[in-house]
Amino acid sequence: MADDKTPQEPAKEMTTADLKRMAHDYAVPVSDGTLDKIAEGGLDPAKAKAFEEYIKTTAQGLYPTLAPQIKAGIPTAYLLDPYRQVAKQTLGEDHEPDFMTDPKSAAALTGGSDPATGRPAPMSLDQWKAHLQSHPGFNYGSTPQAIETAQNAAQGIIQQMTQPPQGAM
């Protein structure tokens, strides 16, 4: 009987760009110089795997409340996607929060507290939305969403003020 297995393609050697993408996916800040040094002399599969393990371990330390998911192989970027979506809904589709280098966005990861330990933890999505709306650096007041909310509130107040009191004739 013939072997039905197809030959596997040789693994593509990783590049500095691949390492950078991996670090970004796990929200681990790594300088280009460090990545260049790691990639120096080529990135064989063992070296690439070691870097991936380093990135995962570092991410678990940076984001301890997300550690179980990160350890299971879920990139931090995937875990942060709900925060990214709330930011887009609140500030507009063009907004892209930078959780690694922007302190006001990074607050999403440490601005809450873990009820079990009291240690910093990711904000709840409601806390994140309130942060987006109240932090002056996000300029929420100029967004179409904020303007529409203000106009609707003003209309409600005007309607309340122009209606005759209940029971009056």
C-alpha cells in the first residue's frame, strides 16, 4: 500500500519582521536592535521557538491576569481585541489604540484591579469606555458619537421644558 502522506514543505526561516510581529502580537515591547541581534546569523527553528517561549513568558509576567490564556497560546493582541473594538465604537473606526507605547491606552491593561489579589488588572470594558470618554487625550468630546449624544440630551431637555406640566389644563 502506498504512503498517502504528502511531503512537508521545509519550514520557512523566520525574519526580524516575524519576530517583531510576534512581539507585537503578545504586546511585549522589544527594540529593533534586540530583534536584529537575535536574528543575527539566521533564525533556525530552535532559536525561533526559544524566542516565542521568551515572548510568551514575558507577556505572562507583564499581564498576570491574562497569563493562563497567554500560556495556552492565545496572543495578547487577541485578548485585547474587545478593548480595541470598544475604542473604535467610542472614538470612531479610525481610532487604533496602541496598548504597548501609549500610556493612556495601556491603562486598559492595568487600570482595573483583580478582586482576588487587589493587584492591577485589565479594566472592565465599561471602565475602558468611561476612560475613553473622560481622558482628555482621547478627545472624545469632538467625536461624532459624543456630538450625537449631546444633541440627543439637549433635545430631551428641550422637550421636557416645552411640555406642559402633567395634570395642568
